[in-house]
Amino acid sequence: QVQLVESGGGLVQPGGSLRLSCAASGFTVSSYAMSWYRQTPGKERELVAVVTDDGGATNYADSVKGRFTISRDNAKNTVYLHMNSLKPEDTAVYYCNAGTIARGNYYSTGSWGQGTQVTVSS
């Protein structure tokens, strides 16, 4: 079955960096676009970053553009989110997701991991 296991979260000071990892299994990872979402209590899950199936193109939410980088290693079935210049408003649970891209939009497959908590605080 589809499994997505996120890791790498933690507590970091403002301006710091973290690298999140997502280990994917149970499906042909290289056939799907992959993404990272984040969610804070009481708010809807927000799409943060998307990478195409071959890693050739990426897209970011305006709130993280220039600070976050999504990448993937299809040989390792792993997706990464490199986060730099972190701000307190980046505090959230981060989830990775597999999906498809059509007409310029990302569509989730609906499978989710347990997420990893990122807390940015001094």
C-alpha cells in the first residue's frame, strides 16, 4: 500500500535551516509529481511546494519562494524540502504527498503520511 513517511522536523531558531525528508513506498514514485503541504491548528492544509515527476520543474507558494527548495531522488524514492531563513510563521506540521499535474494545477492522490512538526521559535 502507499506509504509516505516524513522526517527531519524539529525546533529551530528564526533564520535557521532544516531539511525534511519523505520516504515513499508502495507505488511507482517516479510516475508522480510530489509535493509538500503544511498545516497549523484550525487552518486548512496549505500547498507549499511541488516538483514534477522527473524533478525538472518546481513551483512554490509565494510565502516560501526564495527560501524553500523541493527536490527528489527517484532512485531512493525520497523527496526533500530544504528550508532556509525560517520564520515563526513557518511553524506547522509538514506533510508530503503524491499527485498529478494537469492544466498547470496539482491534484493530490489523497494519501498522507503522519507529518513532521516544524517549530520556529527563539
